[in-house]
Amino acid sequence: MDRSVAVEISKDENGVSQVVLRSPRGASARISLHGGQVRSWKNERGEELLFTSSKAIFKPPAAVRGGIPICFPQFGNRGSLEQHGFARNRMWVVDENPPPLQSTDHSSGNAFIDLLRKSSDDDMKSWPHRYELRLRVILSVDGYLTLISRIRNVNCKPFSFSFAYHTYFSVSDIRQEIHLNDSEVRVEGLETLDYLDNLCNRERFTEQGDALTFESEVDRVYLSSSDAVAVFDHEKKRTFVIRKEGLPDVVVWNPWEKKSKAIADFGDDEYKHMLCVDAAAIEKPITLKPGEEWTGRVDLSVTASLY
């Protein structure tokens, strides 16, 4: 693969390094070295597939509201760690010595970049463990997006963490009530699963519906899901498929009207056009012994839907 054509490294409007991946058919992905965050994912027609708030803050150290933030070493807001951990707020570097690519990851036409985040003194103040976090982002010839994270314990003692790819999908109007019985946006693949409801003090429930639709705020962690979940968008006639490895849980989040107004970097009405569906490991934290490594992977594809 000719990386000089498929991979471009530049600076964004705030002088932060970023990487743009391009597929031969015109799809693209843009990754910021601030947070190792995918900021944009466009299909071959140039349509943006990820949501970013019009009020997002793009200057470090603030995390950007949108795209795909990396949540490590925790998801949520507990203890002394900042919300969703510090990985999404720190600067990363291009990994000059990445692990070998699998044969399926370097197929002809795939563009990729490897990023690296190592524990810093600032990290150690709130989470006293030495780690290496490697991220590979791959844009396939078909425009599909893959993120692979490898976390290695370079500590002298075990540590535990949770992790999520906090993916903000761009959708048409999510509100079920304005579409009568024909829901515009729904999630399938979560039926019969237990979930923790963050709106009810993490109480455990079981999903009763055949598909998840939206008429109010949702903040749930679905447990031990299958390896594939789909987001159907009737109006835009497209379906996102989330396939995952090493990430047993799925977070589904939409703040709805009231909470949107309380979030400073989020527009009052923007909840209508976004949905977070995250591949995650939350209920059972991952524990690594010294020298051990964990790998988590998500493959995001989008296809035209016929209704």
C-alpha cells in the first residue's frame, strides 16, 4: 500500500496534529492526536457518519463532544479519575514501532495509522499504574472503520480498568413519537439482554422489546451482548453495524431534551440527531498482570437499507 497517498498527517485549526485516512473510493476518516479520537468518518459520497456538537470545544485539554472518544481507564464518573478516564484528554503520538498487522488488516486499499499513549506523570497522579495503550485505526477499501486497542501492563503489580469506544453516530430525528408507529431510528441485537440503568442507580433490568426505540433519555449498559449490534435509520436509509471483540458490553446513550440543556458543549436540540452506541467492557473490569496485554476491537460498517 502506498501510505503517502492513503495517509496524510497535518495540523488542525488549533495546531494539533491529525491524521486523515482515505480509501480509493473516496471514504475518509480523520483522527486527532489529542485523545487519539476519531473526529470524522465519511462515506464515499462525502456524507458525515459521526455526530459532533456545534458547541464542541476543540482546544486541548477539553475532550471533544462527538466522534469516537477513547474511554480509559474508566467509563463513567467514579472516584478520583476524571469522567470517562484521561485517555481522551491527553496527547498521543504516532506509534513508530507498532505490532504486526494481521493479514486482513493490510489488504490492498486499506489505509491505517498506529497511535500510542504511555502513562505520564499526570496520569500517575490519579491512576498510579504504568501502561502502554496502542490504537490502530483502519479505513478499508469499502470505507468501513476498524479500531483496535492494545493495553499492556508495564507495572510491577496488577491493575484493572474499564474501556469503551464512545461512538456518536449521526442519525435522523431519533424521536419515536413524531413517527407514529414507524420508528425512524432503532437498535437491534440487544433483545433479552440484562442491562444496568444509570438513570435508576445502575439497577439491573432485562430488555423486553424486540428493538430499542427512543422516546426519552436513555443511559444503559447492556451486558454480555452478542458480537454484532445494528442501528437502523429509516429516514436516511442506512444501517450501522457494530461488530466487536474483547468488548462484551454495549452502552446506549441519548441525553434527551432536559439534560441536553444542562450540557455546556451540547446544543439544546442536538439530541435529536445523535445516538451513542458503544462497544465496551464495563460490568467486569479487565485485570492485567505485569507484562500482560489486552486487545479490544470494533468494526464499524454502514450499508444502504431498503425499507
